[in-house]
Amino acid sequence: MSVNKYRIKDICDIAGIVNTKCVIYGAGIYGNQVYSFLKLKRLERMIPSFVVSCKEGNPDSIDGLPVKTLEELREELPECNIVVAIGIAHIEEVFTLLKEYKVKGVYYVTKEFMQKVLDEIAEEMRKLPLQQNKIFISCYEGMGYRCNCKYIAETLIHEDYPVEIVWAVSAGNEEDIPKEIKTVILFTNEYYREFYTSKICITNCGTGFFGEKREGQYYINTWHGYGPFKKAQGAVYDDREKLDKIREMNEKVDLFITGSIFYSQIYRDSFFYKGEIYESGAPRNDVFFGENNIKNAVYKKFGISFDKKIVLYAPTFRTDTENSFDKYDLDISAILKALNTRFNSEYVLMYRFHHFLYSMKKCRDYYNNGIDATYYPDIQELLVAADIVITDYSSLMWDFSLQRKPVFLYQLDKEEYENDRGFYAPVSEWPYPQAHSQKELLEVIENFDHKCYIQKLESFLEKYGSCDDGHASERVVKWIMNKILSS
């Protein structure tokens, strides 16, 4: 089945399938956007369901419509047109699969078509009035309630500011979000309506928002990592197209906030950012200052005895994600024994993998004698509960060490990782004890000198400029309210 034979070449071609029964193949970005477009045109009645080849990793429903497999729809397909709304990478595979089913017709959504879809959605939504007190938040592209965005929202809610908060999530990630916040599913019609009518838009990552910035909107990027560790964005890529995309995205940002003075220059050099920077501290790091009940809550959540301490193992991802787990091989029993001996306490090991690895089966029950916290939504809460962290190159070492607790680095692939990603400061300058083998890790734990560690850590934090003092959320919220009130 040829790709070119089945293709919608223009929005006008939709007329060819109007008043017919259609199913959208694909429950991701394109599928949602095509349905949003049809809904905008009041053509949603054509679509009884979405269809996918496999239910695993896909939502059960989208905007109230069921997501079914091809096999579940086999008897209905002869009466249906299929609109294939997925990325180009898997299109031939899907068309080959569809040969096994009798269908009325097959249409493929082109990249050009999708751009027209987005343009029409934007044009329609821009007709709606901009709501000055509405704040739209997109965190890690729909992952849920976490990172800096969470703590900004918490302060807005706690202080009862007169704002409406809307949070964009992917299907299935709504449950942790407080009732005071309205949730919208990514790429739905409601998503675009809320996005285009919000005065303030906040994100914590580079891709940010899926729509064009509207005149009068104010973009804030909180980012999600600080300190002179692995390189980010423009410092990594040498592909001109990717660099231009990074520059274009960051030209839309009105304000970057940061948790370290060092990162102010990173925004300039690696993000090609020319706008305003607020050295406010990282809102998510406020939890490390002052009293809270987070530690007790984490212990209860995982059923950990209060007479034990937690060592959290939280490595970062590798570009070669399939083989990442080769670098995460820990002898947990030996590590716990070394920790118990050195710190004269009984420990349990909790592990949490990077969210890029969530969908991989190896994430599940990777260590039989550890506690799997991979799917725990807010890693800051785990950092509060933990007494020790073991990581490799993750910038969470910066966050955790604000508590002046020990961090150990287990780096089986330092040269390989440095060549692939690179670091802003030499690894030798980092204040955290480093090991490049299991044997070395046990040795650095057993020989850990707390006084020497604190001295190195204080010098490191002073050199790279920690902005955190427990009041970052307050400062950022005041900035936001000033923008709202001055509009």
C-alpha cells in the first residue's frame, strides 16, 4: 500500500469524507489535533472512535470517545474511512498492517496538512478575548503536577490570589492535580481554547507550548535543572535545523527564572536567549528550607519503617536509552552494608529512573531488593525524604545538596558520557565523591569524610551562585501578579 496513494493534500479534501463514518488512527499529537480541527468545524459527529494497533501506552478514551484496536473494530471497518494521523516514521508499517483489514478508504495526514490545521485552530481561538488573570501551565509536556510549575501553583493557591489556573496534561496524568486547578488534555479543542485565552503561560522545558504565541501573552520558562553539569540544548546539538528551532522557541519567552547565577549565562549561550532573567531561586527547591510533613508522607506512602533511612538512587538517561540499564547495575546489598557500616544506621534503597525511560519494561521492578519510585510524580519530595543520594550526572545533585546531605556519584561511563553530552564544569571540580566501578563506590562510601565534603560543597555552591533560600515561589508569584495587575 503506497503512502502517496492515500493522502489528504489539503484541508479542502476533508469535504471528500464529510458525512461518512471515519475513525482516526492514532491517539497521539496528530490524532488529537485532527479531532480538535474536526470539532472546530463541527464535524466531530463523523468520528465514533479512535483506533490504534495496540492499547498498551495509549489512553482508554479521548474527549469522551473510546480508543479501540483494529481487531475490536474489524466488523465496522468496511463502512469506515480511516484517517491515519501519526508521524511519518511509522506510516509504512501502519499501511502494511491495514492491508489485513477491509476498509472503505484510507487517508494520510501530511505535515503540510497539520500545519494548516494548527493555523486554522489558532486563527479561530485568537478571536476569543484574552483573560488577564488566567495562568496556563505546561509541565514536561503533560506529565503532571511536579517541578517548578507545581510550587508556583501551590503558592498561588495557598495565598488565594484572584487567578484561574489551567494545567495541560496527557491523558491519565490528571489525578494528582488539586481541585482548584482546571485540567485540559493536550491537543484537544479545550486545550487550545484555554491556551489562547491565557495571559500568563508557564513551562519548565524547551518545547513548552503547542501553539503560536498570541499578542499580549507573557511566557515564563522555569527550566528544570541548574548547576554546571551536563550541557543543555544549543551546547549539545550541531545540527543547524535543531539550533534554529531552539533559537526560535526561546525568542518567544519573556522571562527565564533560575536557581543558580551560573545558569543565567547558560540561558544566553546555550539557549540563545536575549530576554529578561530573574535570579529568583528555583520554586521547587523551597521544600528544602523550613518545616514540612513531606518526609513522613513519603515514608507512609512506601511503607518504610521510621527507624530506617533512605538512600535514593536516581541516575539520568543516556542518548542510547535501550542500553542505559547497562550503566545502572548496582549491588544493592553491598551498598546497603557499606552505608550501614559508615553511617551507623540501617538504610533502604529507593530508585527512580529518568522519565525518558518510563515506557521501557526494564524500569519495572529493576532491583528486586529496592523500592521502585520511578512513577512517583514529584522527585523533590523524594529528595526531602532521602538521607543520601547516589546519581551519575543528573542535576538533581545540585538540588539535593542544598540540604548539605551526602551525594555519591556512580559513573561507569564518564568518558563516553562526556563525549556524548559534555559538561559545563570538569567532573573533577564537582564536590561529590565519585566512583567509576562498584568497588570504588563501596570505597568512597566507607571513606566518606563529611567535614571535607561540606567544605568543598560550600565553595562549589558559592562559585556557581545558588539563589535558593526557601522564598523563590513567593518571588516568582509576585512577579506574575505584577504582570497581571499592570496589564
